[in-house]
Amino acid sequence: MEFDLIARIRDRAPSRDDVVLGIGDDAALLQVPPDRQLVVAMDTLNAGVHFPPDTAPADIGWKALAVNLSDLAAMGAEPAWCTLSLSLPSGQAAFVDGFLDGFLGLAARHRVALVGGDTTRGPLSVCVTAHGLVAPGRALRRAGAAPGDDVWVTGTPGDAAAALAALQAGAAVDRALRVRLDRPEPRLAAGRALAGLASACIDVSDGLLADLGHICAASGVGACIELDRLPASPALSRFKPELRWPWQATGGDDYELCFTAPPAHRDAVAAALAATGDATATRIGTIDSSGEVRARRPDGTSWAPAMQGFRHF
């Protein structure tokens, strides 16, 4: 059964010219260009933790790859290859075919070759390792933000968290919000466009305040976010600000990019992102020397959420 599943995956997996040896041997052989550095990211998704139990197989496949490509986007890397480890309660061909529809559909969009992995029996769990390429000295990092830098976020954070909140409450879920939860769009073109402009960058997986906190910790700085500047999608705009702020600031799971840049780069950032057509970005705050991440209401008073983001343990 395991070899049947591997064959099923191999027969559908795309390749690239730089894949010397792909699925079928004990390991893959990949040709890294001499003028590039290898960027490697890995994420695991577990049923009931990272996606609702009723999630369609194709959406699970899409999201499993998307969250890893989002990590490459945050580094300003161009994706190239990936591996897949798939734990299944049973070897259901229909589930695997649906999973591959989503996974390989996103892979094809970004020219990502699936070059290896593993299948095993167990609770539904997906682990992907994504490999990307970046020119030396061009990778975006969490360290580098400086007092006075602007804080930006791409897209409209909060949509996925709003969808999850509705699901957990047993309420009807707006389709536009559910799509954001099930099929996040990794901001790969935006990440590459920010190289040389952004001083620091991270993808928003655990919550905007929590992930911005990682930038601040790595850079030795603090930040203040203006809640009234947080961009909201049309679907999220129907909620009162006080209700949507926790989703936007702490919800995570949208996989947008949060980045910092000097004020002198404002026009260049806007132009670079506009040229990609990947995502717009909004200035939402400022880096300071406080050593902590704070959020402020429109009237200037401090706003303290119950928690700044998702807790893994």
C-alpha cells in the first residue's frame, strides 16, 4: 500500500531541469546554482490544530505547501523544490488524489518540484520541507529593524481568524473568510520585491503582534501599532472595529508579510509591490526603542489583547 501511494504521488509530481534525481531513490539530487544560497523551511500541520476536521483534502494539500512557501517569501527567496511527509489513518486513494489536487496545483503555480518524502500510517499529519534560492546578501531576515522604521503588513490580516472563530462558534462562515483560512496565498513575489528595501521581515502565522515581536526581539527594538491603520477586507469590514481588532492583531493564519523599512523607502516599497501585482501593503506603526510591542486605539489609549498570538504549547 505504501509503495502504491508513493507511485500515485510520483506519477503526478512535476519536475524541473535542476532536479537531477527526484522521487524513487533514497534521496533526491538537486543542482543548486553556483551564484545562489539555499533557503530551507519546514512546517507541520496536524488535523484539529492547524486545520478544522471538515477541511477538504484539496484545501489541506494547498495549505500544507502554502505555509512553507510563506516562510520562503519572508526570506525573499524564490521557491524551487519541496519534500512531503504524509501520515494517514488509512491509505485512501480518494483522499490522496484530492490532497494532491491542492498541493500540486499550488506547486505548479510557483514552479515547485516535489522531489521526495515519506508516507506512513498514523493520525492525519502533513510535514513539508520547502527549498528556495536567494542571491548572497539578499535574504530578508528578522534582525535589522531600527528605531524610526515604519512597520508594514501586506494584504488584510484577520480574515482567517474570523473564519475560525465562526466555525468554533457553530455560526455561518462568510465564504471569502473561509477561503482565506483554507487557501492562504504565499506572498512570494512581494517578498522578493522587498529585498534591498525592507530592513526586517517575517510571515504572519501566529498573529501580527506575536510575529512582530519576533522581529523586535531579533533586532533589539520595540514597536507601536495603530489599530485604526490595520487594513480590513470587505468581508471583515462588516464587523465593528472592537470585534475585529483581536482577529487582525492576534489571529494569525493569514500568512501575510509583516516587514519594516526606513521612511525614506515608502515610495519605493509601494512601487515595488505594485509592480508585482502580488499584494498591497499598509503602514501600521513604527519601530521604537521601547523593547516591547504595543498597540494603540484611535484615541491614543493602550489596547492589551488577552494574548498576542497563537501558542504552540
